[in-house]
Amino acid sequence: MALSGVVLDFRTIPIHVGTNHIPLEDPSIILHLNRYLLKSIWKANHSARIIASGILPRDVNCFEGAHNNVGFIDSCNGKAKKINAGLKQLAATTPLLEFSQHPAFGVDRRTSNRHLLSQDGLHLTLQGIQGIVFSFNMQLN
């Protein structure tokens, strides 16, 4: 991963990763990939403060004709909780690493703040994007 030209001059780097691998991988593998990304950033910029974003919950797809498998959604959210717990633990023991949970989003489809997620239940609305930015800004100050 060639990050040296991208992250070299930043003092703080917020990271918000996608969730495409959650259905396919064990949470331990995803945590390993997150650790690899962090190490790659610190290899390029030893003093960077990193704020790692929590994995956000998924919700049902509200598009007409969508086939929702709530068991699948709940499984993905369960894995996200495990990943977030691992990231939180890693941040507690790693200098220069902070964890941002984004509590406004909830933790599963039962507690999700639906107006922050688009109709597909996965991607963010403009309000959701603003919520992520707000959470990061709160930690920057």
C-alpha cells in the first residue's frame, strides 16, 4: 500500500472504512486488515494521530421490491459490534489511536437512526455524512 505521499503531512487522519467484507469475513480478519492499514499509515507518518471510525449498523432496504433478509442484516451488525469492540480495545492500548463510535447511528437495525441511512439501509444520507463529520470534529477539538 503506497500511502507515503498521501498521509505524510497530516497530523491527524480520520479513517472511515466500508463494510463490504463483513458478510464474507470473520471479524478477526477484518480487525487484522484494519491493523495493517494503521501500520501502513504509521510507516509513512510515524507521528500521525489516527481516529478510527466505528463500523455503522445496517438496516433494512426500503426500496420497493427489495428482498430483506433480517437474519443476514443482524449477522452483519453482530460482526460489526465485534469489530468495533476490537477497535475500541486496540485504541485503548495504542498511542496515537482513537476510536469514534458514532452513537447517533445506533448499534443494530432495531436501534438505528434511520434518517442517517439511505433507503438501501447501508449508505449514508447527507445527514449521516454530516453526523460522521461532526463526530470526527468533536474528537479533533
